[in-house]
Amino acid sequence: MQELLPIAWGLLLGGLLGVVRPTLRLLVGVVLSLVLGVMATVVTGEASLSWAYVFVDAPLVGCAALAGLTAGRHLRPITGTSLTEEPRR
């Protein structure tokens, strides 16, 4: 149940990475995955047990961000076309 927070943050991060310039996407994704992974460890209270949980939460955020970015790119509606317009000839 405690792993839902890093997954949710990762999916949100992946959605936001879709609007970041492609040359900066990897750098921003890695840095924010680490930051959000540490935050997830602290918020869920796992840091009081051991900081080693960061090594679980940070990659979990990163993998969820990759899944969110991939899903966002494949599920994005096609812009510039309308269902009511007639096709050009």
C-alpha cells in the first residue's frame, strides 16, 4: 500500500515529461525521480526505518514515469483534425 505514492508520483511525472523539451527530458526525469523518490520515502515513514528504502522508491518513481510518458504519448489525441471536418481531396 505504501508503494502507491511513488507510483502515482511517477505517473504524474511521466505526464509532465511529455511537455519538456526532448533534449532535457532525461535529465529532468532522472533528477525529479530521485527527488520524488526521497520525498516518497519520507512521506510514507519508511525513512524512520531505513534510508535504504530510497533505493526502492526512486527507481519505482522512474519506472512509473517511463510508463506514464509512454502512455501519454500513445494515448494523446491527434491534434489538427476534427471528426466533423470533411477530408481534403
